[in-house]
Amino acid sequence: MQIFQQYIGGQFEDATEHFDSLDPATGTAWAKMPAATPQDVDRAVTAAEQAFFSSEWATMTATARGKLLLRLADLIAEAAPRLAELETRDTGKIIRETSAQIAYVAEYYRYYAGLADKIEGAHLPIDKPDMEVWLRREPIGVVAAIVPWNSQLFLSAVKIGPALAAGCTVVLKASEAGPAPMLEFARLFDQAGFPAGVLNVLTGGADTGAALTSHPKVAHVAFTGGPDTARHIVRNTADNLASSSLELGGKSPFIVFDDADLESAVNAQISGVFAATGQSCVSGSRLVVHAAIKDAFLERLTEKAEKIAIGAPDDMATEVGPLCTRAQQDRAEQLVAQTVAEGARLITGGTPLERDGFFFPPTILDCDGVDQATSLREEFFGPVLSVVSFETEAEAIAIANDTAFGLASGLFTRDLTRAHRMIRAIRAGIVWVNTYRAVSPIAPFGGHGLSGHGREGGIEAALDYTKVKSVWLRTSDAPIPDPFVMR
Ligand code: NAD
């Protein structure tokens, strides 16, 4: 079995403890991953702190940091096929998705490479004649970045890119499910020529994450994962008062009005909920459809859902692969059964496929008439769509906002004025109109409520990794009078 190494202080090293990584397509172990101990975490954070304060990184110009990030982007683009294969092997994410996504990951590093020397301070028109006052934007310090299994290269790029552009250093903890691509990424990072300790890559589970987020030298935690873990993390950061940015889950509404282009809406809904086998935080997992078109919409949707090619993740013809873990498969099955017991109608799917690996088919549940249906509230993180219909625009808004989450939303209508009213009314960090799942390094991404806070992508993300220093400079040569001498 292949044994992977962890990356601390610019060195690849064998860990003292390991855990098995399972191939989700077969359910069997294929590699051994380092299980970082609290001592490893401490060494990694110490290396990141030394790099932050006393390596050449500390005095490197922003332009030079940008050049290193550009070199890294080129290395990622070159290695994209290899990284894609590894991610597919270790997480079950299908090869057509990993290939496209990893090629685009390079663009995130390019964007932040370009931004590095555009993170500017400000000069203030202060209300005192003999003072110059300006603001310096300085890097916040050592960043702990924690990512879940789905799209680790992507979800770490939106943390590492802006953090390094701002001048921070990073300790990344990959997910215990499917960490191989992150350990391979560490090799590219090393090759790009960054000073030792600027990025450290550890793998492990909750204990490793807890040791990292409670470490007194960590200044900021950038986390993607579930709300329960986020609560643990916020508690862990409390002693040191470290800041955090939290990208959590969602139960995003996909709203279709009766004037929408049905074919486009159906296609967008199919990829909106079944892409990545539903393991996507922005999954459009609640279809909110106008009653007048519900039956026609569901008929087309079901026909397409049932034709989706389910298969081996490394086959380019596969459209839906396995879930990443058995726990995810069990959860999907249990939540579907619970919702059906509450009165929902199962239209298609609903039970694991009878084959090796963690396969679960595209599933559609009609929840009309079921009060407080479980599947309309709980995030599955699997290929399950829950449907509810509406009659009026006000009803559509009420249903869309009836969630503790607030990450993404989709809106399909040809009525421009209605679209504008809806955009204002929907409580979510992203509104996609007549499209779904579009992302770009240029656009901020993030949510409200249980979907977390802070933004990834765009300039906002880089500013999250800075702190502002106010500088006051007196311009008068006149001596400062002794304040205690009466005149
Ligand atoms: P998770 O919260 O269980 O785990 C995420 C990461 O946190 C893993 O690396 C895990 O090891 C680590 N972790 C677990 N316990 C910890 C602790 N006590 N302290 C520190 N770290 C700890 O999430 P998951 O189940 O791996 O991923 C699915 C979740 O991620 C879903 O809720 C999904 O919506 C969310 N997600 C959000 C986004 C987004 O951008 N908003 C993107 C992808 C996934």
C-alpha cells in the first residue's frame, strides 16, 4: 500500500501514526495517510510562525509573493491530470469533475497572485492640521485552514491563495476522508520555491483539527465543513480570541416560476443537485416550483435523473459516482426513509445501490403537503432533491427563506422585474438567476446564518487575512509643550 508523508517546515516526513484511506468505489483500503499528532501540529504551527516572523517571507515584497503564487499556479496546471486522478481515487469524485475543477484551481492561484500587490492601505484626510494618518494593511499571522473531503484542492485554494497573497503563513489540515491530493499538492508547493514553513500540510481527523484550532499561535481559522464542527472550532478559538471565517453547509432553494425556460431549468437543476453526487455545499437541494408547471417539470426531471450514468469514478462516461464514505451513504438512506415516513412521496431512487462501494442513486422526494419534512431542513450532502410547490411570489419567498442556512439560491424566470424583487427578498449569500453553480475567483462566495460567515473568492477574501494598523505621524517641528505646566 502506498504510504503518504506529511509536510512540515519545508520537509516531507514519515508520520509516527497512520490511518487507512478507502477507495469509495470499492470500499477497500488503498493507501496509508499520516495521522498528525498534537506534537506534529505544534511543530507545524511553530514552523509557520517562524516563517511569518523571521524567514525571507516576512520581508518579501508583495510582488515577489505574487510571482511565487504564479509559479505554483503553473505547476498545478501542469500536474492537473495527476492531481485529478488522485482526487478521484481517494474521494470517489468523478474524473470528469476533478479534471475540470483542478484545471480551474490554477486560475484561483493566478487571481490571488495578481492581487498580492494590490492589497492597499489608505491615507486619511484627518481633522488635525499637523498630522498625517494612514492605514497599513498587514497580514494577520498564522492561519489554520481546515477543509472537508469534497473538492479539497479547490476549497484549500480559496484559503491558501488569499492568505499567502496577504502575506500570512498557513497550516492546512486536510480531511481524513480523501486527503491524498493535498499531500501531492504539498510537493508542488515545495517545488514552487516558497520559503520553508510558509505552508504546512497535515492530515488527520477531529483530534488533529482540535489541536490546530486551539493552538495559541494561530491567529485565524479558515474553515469549510459542517455547522456542528464549526461550533467546536469557535469554542476552540475562544481562549486565544482567534478570528475565523466559516463556510458551512446549505439547503439552497432552486426556485422555478411558470414563465421559465423549462429545458434550461431542468438541466440546471439536474447538475445543481446531482453533480459531485450531491456532495456540494451549494447543492440546489430544495426545488421550489410553481404549482402550474410542477407535474411537467418533475416528469422531465425524473426522466433525466433516471438516465444518469452511475459508475466507476475514473470512467469519463460516469456522471454520478459513489459517495465519499459509508457514513454518508447511511445518512442519505436514513434521511430519505424518515421523510417518506413523514408522508413524502418517493419519486425515484432512495436506497443504496447493490454493488461494492458507497453508491446512492439520484433521488427525488415530493414533499408537498408534508409539514416540516426532514429532507427540506437537513442537509444530506448526497444526491437527494426535495420538491415543494408554490402558487404566489410571496409564497415562493417564504419557502425559500424557511431555512436556518443561507448559502446559495437559484431563480428561474423570464420576468426581469420579478427577478429583481426576488433577488432583494432571498436571504442567501449567492443568487444565481437563470443559471446555477457558476463560480469564479473574482466573485466572493459565502453565506448567512448556519451557512457561516466571511467570504472566499474576490478581494474580500484577501482582506479577511489582513489587519489594519493606524499610523499617526506629527508633521510639526514645534516642541510638544509639557502638558502639566499651566500657562
Ligand atoms: P466536517 O465538518 O465533518 O469536517 C470538515 C473538516 O473539519 C474535516 O477536515 C474534519 O477532520 C475537521 N474537523 C472535524 N472535527 C473537528 C474539530 N473538532 N476541530 C477542528 N476540525 C475538525 O464536514 P464534512 O462532513 O467533512 O463535510 C461536509 C460539510 O462541509 C457539509 O456541511 C458541507 O455543506 C460543508 N461544505 C461547505 C462548503 C462551503 O464552501 N460553504 C463547501 C464544501 C463543503
